[in-house]
Amino acid sequence: SLHDALPICTINANLIINEDIAIATDPQLLSIVIANLIKNAYTYTKEGEIIITVNKKELWVEDTGPGIKPELRDKVFERSFQINKQQKKGSGIGLSIARRLANRYHWTITIDGRPDGGGTKAILRFSV
């Protein structure tokens, strides 16, 4: 059966809302940006957790995937760039689209490592 063929993954998702945020923007545009960040976290996390944190001017999406080497963190926003071309995970345009849409509203998206050393932290900063 199809269910037997799929690997079982255990990923815990946590949403932490530290502060409410109000953003004057097109909700569809905002959802595209956030969805791309979350999709990326799920794409590269086989097990562990994904933490989405909302602060007054930022949204963080953290994962416990393999992480991204510091020298590649800016390259992930280039169209068609893929961390591991052999695995062919995604088209490589999600973060490129997210950054272009964010730039339209003077928001920034940066990629960093998690403080504990495992995984990736995407930071979306709003200009509110």
C-alpha cells in the first residue's frame, strides 16, 4: 500500500506568539512569504521540530534540519539554487520569490543558524 511505502517522519511543530503584530499588507502576499519559509523548514527537516515565533516586528521559522553553511546562506535566495542538487528537493525558487515579495514592502529575510548549532533559523523582519 502507499502508506507502507512512505517513510514515517516525526516533526513537532510549535507556534510561539510573544507579541501580537499588525501589518498593513495584502494578506495573500504575506501568506506566500510565510508559507515559503515554513515549507522550506519542512522540506529539510526529517525529524525533530519546527518552531515558528512571532515577535513585535519579526517572524522566525526555526528547524532542526541539517542547517546551511554560513557561506551558502545568501545563495539560497538565488533563483534555482538548491543546497543539495542530488536530492532534488523543491524547485529552488521558493526563497527567491519570498525575498522579492518581502523587498517590495521593505521587509528583510535572513537565514542564520540556530543558537544550539543544529538546524536553520529564517528571520522575516517587518517594517512596521
